[in-house]
Amino acid sequence: MEDTAVTFPLRIQEVSYQYEEEAQNAVDHVSMEIAKGSFVAVLGHNGSGKSTLAKLMNALFLPTEGKVLVCGMDTATEEEVWNVRRHAGMVFQNPDNQIVANMVREDVAFGLENLGVPQVDMPSRIEEALRCVQMTDFAQSAPHMLSGGQKQRVAIAGVLAMQPDVMIMDESTAMLDPSGRKEVLNSVRKLNREQQMTVVWITHFMEEAAVADRVIVLDKGKTAMDGTPQEVFARVDEIKALGLDVPPMAELSVKLRNAGLELPEGILNVSDMVKELKKVLCPSK
Ligand SMILES: Nc1ncnc2c1ncn2[C@@H]1O[C@H](COP(=O)(O)OP(=O)(O)OP(=O)(O)O)[C@@H](O)[C@H]1O
Ligand SMILES: [Mg+2]
């Protein structure tokens, strides 16, 4: 028998969240099932409810309506809160707010101590987590000496050491420079592919969403779109109407198709554009 709690480690069922004294729901009747091992990007204009949704995913907030299930556990069950947070780890935007210790390995150890992981198991967990984010060589370093991308990878290692089923990244690359952003995205995508780690990747960078398995667009607390990056980014006008950008190659391909060029749908990057243009313009080669 298929176990839904395993197949879908995160299930959001008709969930709403209303901040006190706010007239509108910040998250408004949202439902989604996140499949194990998937990499799901969440997009949306400022204030569309992304961070509120993220906080609902690991019991930082409890729904005012509906239900959130993490690996089958209802986040509203008081006794399960720590279990929920162990299974659904969250990485925030600013690495400086997440790093607490004066040495990288101690920082990764901190979360494990809080979880009550036996001392004998800690070194192997810490080493494995640092290896996953390519920070082994920095185990003895002082976090404040690291670059933004390296610090964020340490913060990720801290969450990874807890061996969560789902990793929730709320604009975790937003403070980084382009190379730091790429570093962090590549590390997390690798973990996702190699270890079947389920990832919810909240971002406002379209090129990051373009590499996801699935893209969910929020608007005013509701799900406005949900599909593969190819499906979502083909809807250029709707995306723009929601105040978002479209990856440049997606927009160009729609324009070229409208102009009569027989390009397939779903072109999101330069290399695919070059490949498809070659087929159309130089069919013999
Ligand atoms: N602490 C709060 N108290 C009252 N309202 C809030 C609070 N935090 C957020 N909101 C409101 O809830 C709605 C959703 O905010 P949220 O932070 O979830 O959006 P977001 O998509 O993460 O935005 P951003 O892109 O700016 O990070 C917004 O209208 C916001 O003003
Ligand atoms: Mg936010």
C-alpha cells in the first residue's frame, strides 16, 4: 500500500492564515501536495504570502483554517512541534541571523544538541552535513571570516545535520552575490538529486525557478499558477500581470513563435534557444 505521508512529505490542505488585526488572509485557502524528492519553486510578488506559507510549513505558524501535514504529522498537534521542525527544516534569508557559534563545526553541532542527538553520533553527522555543502575544509573556521555564500552553506549544513525530509528555503540566496547564489543553488539541487531531499525554494529570481521541477506562483495569498517551469513561463502575459518577470529566453521564444517561427514551447535558457533556432534556421546541419 502506498503511504501518502512518505510519497508526499508535505501536504497543505485548504490552509488560510490571518495576521491579527489584518482584514485579509495572508494565505488564503491554499492546497498543495509536495512530492518526495521534488524541487518546488514558489514565486510571487512582494506580500503575496510566500514567507507566511513557509512558516506554516514547519509549525512556526499554525493555520487559522485548514491543515498542514509534515510527514503525516499535523503541525497543530502541540506534542509534535519539535518533530515537525526536525522533519521540515527552514533556512532563512540572512545567514548572519542563523549562525550562532564562533566556529563552523560548533554551529552545525548547535542544532543537534538542541535535538538531543547523542554525543557519539554528532561528529559523523556534522562531517556529513559539511561535506554535502562542500564546507569540510572550513570546519574549524570562524563564520564571520566566510563569504556570504559560504555562510549560507553553513546555515544549510546546520539544517541538514538534523536530516530533515523537507528543506524550506525562504529567499535564502537573496542577500548573496551572483556567484554565492549559484553556489547555494547548486549545493541544494545536488542534495535534492542525490539524496532525494524534498526542497521548497522560495525565490524572486526567475532563473532559479527555471531549474525547478515544479513552479507555484502565489498572488494575494492564493495559488495563481502551478506547473512545470515550461508550462508556467509560457504564460508570459499572466506572469507579467502578477508583477513578475519572465526568464528572457522564455519571453523571446513566445515572441518568435508569435512571429511565425516554429519553435517548441518550453525554451527557458540560452543553450536551448540556440539548439532550437539552429533546427529551424539551418535544418540541414
Ligand atoms: N507580522 C505581520 N503582521 C501583519 N501582517 C503581516 C505580517 N507579516 C506579513 N504580513 C502581511 O501578510 C501578507 C503576506 O506577507 P508575506 O511576508 O508572507 O509575503 P511575501 O510573499 O513573503 O513577501 P516578500 O516578497 O516581501 O518577502 C502581506 O500583506 C504582509 O503585509
Ligand atoms: Mg517573504
